[in-house]
Amino acid sequence: MTNPKIHGDTHEFVIEGPLDEKAPLFRHDLTGAQTLILDMKGLSFINSVGVTNWIQWAAKLPPGLKVKMRQCPMLLLNQLRNVHGFMPKGGVVESLQAPYVCPSCNAERTLLFEDGVHYGSGSAENPGKPFTRLPEPVDCPDCGDPMEEDFIEHRLFGFLTLRRSS
């Protein structure tokens, strides 16, 4: 986990490695922050103490703080979907890592899905109704055959049904 970059009232963390009892994110002073950006691409695992600390940390976030989570891996999305209180108030998943696998050569690839493009909590036609738009088939970079989704759609996007308050 890198030290935060602070730009005015925006604090940004790049999460690398485990989310556990030693995570500096939980000790960072967010006084005066309006936005917290968490780049989660490097998150390697979350232990039970990390889950507990995250929930306690999320419950104490300053009122009105916007929490923008980017490049969220499956292990974080699973926590968001399954653990009550894991999604911070004012939290939004701006992008996530979607795993794909090639059935021909077993190559694995991760695609970046973005809020408002590949998924969202509502559209102009259906405000408040979650939607997903998966990309057209992806060709394997190794053999050229079509890759398959290595996820279950309703589980990957399960966080969309969470009620969040700002």
C-alpha cells in the first residue's frame, strides 16, 4: 500500500498487497477530505482482521465523503457483495477487473470494466435499475480463439444492488 497522494480535498491511495491489520489506510487522517480514491488493482488478499478493520473504518468515515474504488479485483467485489457494511457510505465502484480465460490454450486475461459503460446503477431509460453491458467476445492474445468470461455475471455485479447513501 503506497502513501496517499493528497490533492486539495482529494486523497488517493494505491492499494498493493494484503488488506490486513497493518494496512496504513485504516490509520490515515481524512480530516478535510471530500473525496477518497482507492486504486485496488494491486490488492492481493483480505484476511478476517482486514475485513473487520475495513468495516469499522468504513463506519467512521466523515459524513459526505465520496469513496471511489477503482480497478477492483474479484476478491474485493466478493466482500462488497457478501459482507454487510463493507460498502462504505458514499462508495462507488468506478471500475473493476473482470477475469477471462481461453478454453483453447488456458490463457488468462483481465479486462477493465467501467461504471456507466459496462455496468451501472441506472440509465437514462431506467434510472435506479442496475444494468450490465458485457463487451463482444474477446480474442485470446496468445492463440486468437475467443475467450470466455471467468465469472458469473450476477456475482461479479452483485454490488449494484446494494443500497448506498451519500
